[in-house]
Amino acid sequence: MVNPDHSWSEDCAIAFSKYPLWMRKICFLLLFAPLLFVLAARGQAAPAKHQFSLQAQSPKFWNLFAHDAKLDTVATGFGFTEGALWDEKGFVWVSDETLNKLFRVYSDGRKEEFLAIGDPDGNTYDKQRRLLDCASVLRAVIRFKDNSKSYDIIADRFQGMKFNSPNDVVLGPDGAIYFTDPTFDLPAGEKQEIPFQGVYRVGDNGAVQLLTKDLKQPNGLAFSPDGRHLYIDDSDNRNIHVFDFNPNGTISNGRIFGEEPGAKDDGVPDGMKVDRAGNVYVTGPQGIWVWDAEGHHLGTIVLPEQPANLAWGDADYGTLYITATTSVYKLRTMTHGFAPYLSH
């Protein structure tokens, strides 16, 4: 019977409180488990793994970031974000490897679907400012035609064998295209044809040239602002390599630049970018590790979600746009980014 002196909700609460604790726990699970499942499926149930913070390893870190710098969420609700690339029209290209779509993401959080394509990954521009994408399902690097959704495959084979799954791509100082080819996104049911994971160059004539096959799983890559060095990280070995870049488009004198150790689920070296001063920003355990040009770890940008890639943006290229799991973040810096396609 409902007590007339109580509201319906009060009566329910009183009656519920009379049940043994174990029965109340079961009731709670039956009532709320479906809701928790739905929220988890949408990527909203789990709390942030880490709180945003700037952790300096050197005083030089504070030449790059203000002590009170704030991390802003640009947009969220993605599956798995990759391939950040700033466009001067005021948006960021974002690859969603789970939803299998390329998006334009604007500063106000608006998401605009550009194209549905299987497992897009790293993006950049060529010297004519045409969009390049590592299309993992196609096992190719593709180039979009001017302001359209039509694209050409610019490289999908080496010596007649299909690539594994091109992952990240950068424009070189010579105007050629450089990309990594690990096996992370090798399409299910398809065989690896090339018996190694390489790093390649594609020249203006379309010729594909192997640069190195010495890394176990090459991933992110970036050129130094002076064009003299090529950085490539190895996700499996959790380290960053640096090579001398030669005028003929080859690389030599490979050596370890830095190590990014961490726990199993803390993230690995992935996307990377450099600033105009030559500092190197590499995703890694818990966030983004910042290195100077000599290989000293200056500090870490700890992020609430594990990042996979990043890009310099805004009018002065002084803001880092970060693709991190289900979200896109931005962080204002006190430096300016190097974007190779701007120099062409």
C-alpha cells in the first residue's frame, strides 16, 4: 500500500531499504546493467585513463608550453581517431579507423563526413596540396583529386607484391612521398606478400623505392625542418630511429634516437611531428613525448585518452591537434609547427 504521507518515490525507497543487502545489489545490477552496457558501447562509461597534465623532464619544456596551458576537446564520439591534418580552411582531417570514414572536424566541434573508405589512416598533403591518405584496406597510398572524393592509387605494390597496410605518410624535402608499411592493419583473410615491414619513397615518376626494412613495425615518420634527417618510430620495439637523409632520396646511418618504454596498455610510439626549432613530438605511453633535436626527453603531454597522431594547426601553426582514441583535442603551444608541404 502507498503511504499517503509519502510520495511514490519515497514509498519505493522505504520498501527497497527493507530488503537484505545482497538482494538490493542484485536488483541494482538488473536495473542498471543494460544502461551501463549501452554507455560503454558508446565509449562513455569508462572514465578517463589519465588526467591531462604537462610533465617536464627538463626546464626547456617550459619554453614550449605555458604552465597553465589548457587542453580543449574539439570533438568526441568517434570510434578510433587517426591521421590528424590541419587544413587552412579551418578544419582538421580525421581518419576514423572503426567507422571507416574520413571526416572534416571544425573548431566548433562540427563533424562533416567526407568519405566512407575502409580503414583510413595517416594523412598529409603533397606539394600541390592534394590530400594523401594511407588506405589500409586498399593496401595503398591514395591521392585525392582537387576538392573531390575521387582518388588515384599512387602506390600499392613493391616489386609486384602488395603492400602490407600503409600506415603513415609525409612529404619529403625533395617533393617525394615517404610512407611506412607495417602489418597492423593487414585486412583480415589476406596474406602478407612482402616478407618484411618497410619504409618507402614514391617519386614524381611513380617509382617505388625501398628505403629500409630494418624496423620491426615502422609507424610514424617525420623530416627535420632542415631536411637533413628522417625520424621513424618502431612501435613493436618502442623506440625512435633517426637516419641521415641524402640528396638522392636515400637514407643512411640509422641509429636509435630515443626510447619510449611503458606498460603493456600504456601506448606505443605512433604518430609524430616536429616544430620549426627541430623538437620532435611522438605519441607514446600515456600521451605525447617531446624530444629535442639531440634526443633528450624534454617532457610528456599526458592525455585523458591514448593518442595515435597529431598535427600542427591554426593560422600560425602554433596549436597541436591531437587524435586520441574517441576524441580530437587541441593544445596551444608557445612554438610553431613545421609542415613540409608549406615549404613547397
